[in-house]
Amino acid sequence: MGINLAERLKAPTFDDEERTRVARVLHVVFLLLFGTMATIFVLRVALTGLDGHWFVYPLLLAVTLTLLAALRRGYVYTSGLVMALAYFTYGVLGVLSSGGLHSPTVQMLTFVVMFGALLGSSRIVIGLTGACIAALIGVAAIELSGHLPPAIAQHTTTSIFFGQVASILMVGIFLNLIIVSLKDALQRARDNERAAGTMAREAEDARGLVADIIESMAESVIVLDSSAQIRSINAATTALLGFESRELVGAPLDRVLVGERSTLETLRSPLFTHSERVYRTRDGERVPVRFSTALLRGDGELVRGVVCVASDIRDEKEVEQRLRRAKELAEEASAAKSRFLANMSHELRTPLNAVIGYTELIIEEASERGLTRSVDDLGRIQGAGKHLLGLIADILDISKVEAGKVELHLATFDINDMVQSVLDGVRPLVERKGLALVTDVPAGLGFFHSDQTKLRQILLNLLGNAAKFTEEGEVSLTVRRRDGGERLVFVVRDTGIGMSKSHVGQLFEAFTQPDAEVVRRYGGTGLGLALSRAYAEMLGGSIDVRSALGEGSEFTVSLPVSTS
């Protein structure tokens, strides 16, 4: 109960500081008035009984309690004005009913003006003062005209005594509250002044820190005002452009920025936020920079200025130019190499075809004459010639791939027929080495729209390599449709020598072999797999490999069933 009463007697607080101040003053006034009037009412009744205007005190007590409740609900200025008007009404009616201007109730109008001062509003004080003066003029006019109503009750010494005591108490209360309110206002002003001073020092420290940071930045920083005029620059800007600060401050950004006119609107454009621009130095030299802007906003999102940050990219541009030139030279060298290989391949293929053709004729003639030993030697010559011719063909093909001159010849063909022709071509090599050729090719795989020659070469290369690098065991080919029949997958496995992870990483590079020992033992140029991957990618597919040293290898070719 005590805690609840204490809470009810506490002054209300609000978000607005001035409103809280007025509410606290009114709260104290209402409580003091209530206590004072209640005490005087009790004493008056005890000493004089219910004579005179005794009924006014309970009425004012009820009004005061009502206004206290309204004050707690947030009706701060309303409750204050109602109290002032209540006392104004009481004062005017009291003057008219108790002797006119000679009535002690006249002092009540003074309290009304003082009460208005507690609300902290000049307009309220002026309004109440004018109302009280107007009321006194009206009472005086009535009294002078002889129309003043007779007094309801005569003022006795006791009633006058209590009235004067009440007046003095109210004057003391009001003056004390005004003094306290002024002291509080003065203290708040001092606190606000100290807080403002602290905030000003902190702001100055922050500005100094920001200025130090900007000054120490390696990038050029130019700060513009709301008119796109230069407000300040840092040391990096001076070093980059050769201008002193006094030469640029107040000048438009166009003084150093080459290109379109620099207005606040253009600087706010996303095109300016992160871009490459050109600065002009004091000597007229043009410096490429990486340019970015940031808007400085004030209250209400108002743009107060722009910060322009620029980095010198002359070295980057020079490196880019060198890289571009190096790329052009590399492309020229690659094109020259491709032309050379193509020409050399053509020059070599012509005599090789002649050698192979004449060897074939000589073999036929030697066979007719029964020169068996010569036939074997001529066969080896013919085989070496065909091998060399195949090598030249691979070189010519890889040159075309690198030059981007390989053409696809798309056609629709039966998958099973194509696979069977590949197996027929590779079976003699597999059987000659004593290996097993295992196939898992379902019947009715359907048709395939692609470059049949390129696909055959991919499979022949993979199966040929599997047979070449396998001494015992088997070579297998598995064909499946995947992804709802939209892709065709070929898997070539062997039980050969396998490869290490490092060798797998460079497996598809042209002219690359695992090591010198493998080259001496198995031969080859390292072109077959490079061509196979290139062809697979041209057909919209891929080749993946899994291998472990000594455990064989697995190559997976995945292609779309229709190449566009």
C-alpha cells in the first residue's frame, strides 16, 4: 500500500524534457495547494464553522485532485491552464460577491498570473495578465456605476486572517517554485553548455583524426562542397598532380579531372562511383586513375559534398599494355608455329605417301619372287612409314585445333554400328598382346547426332593407349545412356601401369609423357589424349580420368546425344 501511494505521489516523466519540467512543477503546485487548502479548510471550519464561502474549498480540492489525475495521463499544459482558469474564475466571482476591489480576494488574480509563469510560456503569462487586468477594469466599472451586487457575507477578522495567511503561503509557494524552476533551467543550461563543449571537442578531435587519416592516405583524396568546388586535398594529391592546396581550393573539379563536366549530378551517377578516369597534372600530363566517389550527407539526406578518391594506375596500365603485347606476340608465334607445322606436315606427307606406296609395290614383287626375308624387312619399313604418317597427321590435327580451324561434320548414325567398327579396329592390337577385350555395350542404344570421325578417333586413341600400356590383364569398353537418355557415356578401363597424381594433372597437355622411361619403353608423342579432349569439348562433352600407379586407369567420355 505504501509503495503504491509513493508511486502515485511521484511526478510523471515524459520523453520531452521541457514537458517533464512543467509536469513536475505543476505536480508540486497541485500537491501543495491541495494540502494548504485542506489545512485551511479544516482550521476554518473548526474556528468559524460553515460561514462565508466555505463551499469553495471542497470545490477547489476536487478540481485539484481531478487535475492531478489529468496531469499523470499526460495533459500537462491543459491541466495547468484549467487550474489557472479555475482560480481566475474563483477570483473574479469572489471579488464581485465580497465587496469589489476592496475584497481580499483580489489577490487571487495575482496568483493566477504567477501560476501562468510556472508553465514557462510567455504567451500564457501575457494572456492571463490581460485577462486579470480586464477583469479588474470590469469590476471597477461595475463598482463605479453603483451596480455592484451586495456582499454575500461580511469578512470577519478571522476570515480575513485566514485569507491573508493563505495568500502569503501561496505567494511563497509560487515564488519558491519559480526560483526552483529558474535554478533548474540554469543548471540544465550549464549542463547543456558543458555537454555541447564536450561534443564540440569530440567533434573537433574526430575532424582532426579524419583529417590525419586522409592526409596519410596513399591515394589522392579531393573533398568537394555541394557546388562541386574543391574544398580540400591531401598530400597524396599534391604529390600526384603537383598542385599546392591553395591553387585548387575553390576551383571546380574540372581543373584536374579530364572529361565530362563535373557537376554534383554527374558525380552522384553510378558511372562515377567506381570507374577509370584521367587526371590532369600541373604540367599538363595526363594520369590514368581508378576513381571513386562517396556522398557526404547532412540532415534530411541533403548532399553536403562529395569525397573523390583516386589511385594512380600508370604502372598497371603499363603492365596491361605489356601483357597485351606479350599476348599478341604469343598468338602470332602460335599462329606461325601452326602454319609451320601445317606446311611441314604437308611437305612430309607427300614423300611419305610415295615411300609407302612404292614399298607396297616392292613387297608385292618380292612376294612373287619368293624373297621372304626381303618381304619382312619391307614390311617393317612400311609399318614405320605408316607410323610416321600417323604422327604427322596428329601434328597437323593439333595445329588445326590450336588455330581454331577444326570443322565438325555432323551426321546421325547408329551407336552400336559405330562402336562395333571401333572394336574391330582395335581388336588385333589387343589380341596381339595377349589381352582380353571385354565389352559391355547394350543392344539398341539408338542413334547419335555428332561427328562420327571425331568420336571414332577419341575411342581409338583411348582403347589404343589402354592396350599399349597394359602388359597383362584386360581392356574393357562400357557404353551407357545417362540423364534420361540425353547423354552417352563411354568408359574405357585397363589393368595397365597406371599413373601418379602428378602425371594425371598434366595428362592432356600436348607433347607430354609421364617420364622418359615410359617414352623409351612404350613410345608415343603425347598428342593422342590432347586431341581426344579437344574433340570431346568441341562435341559439347568432356573426358575425365581416374588412375593409380600400378593399378590401371579409367577414362570416361561423356557426350550429349545431339551436338548442335
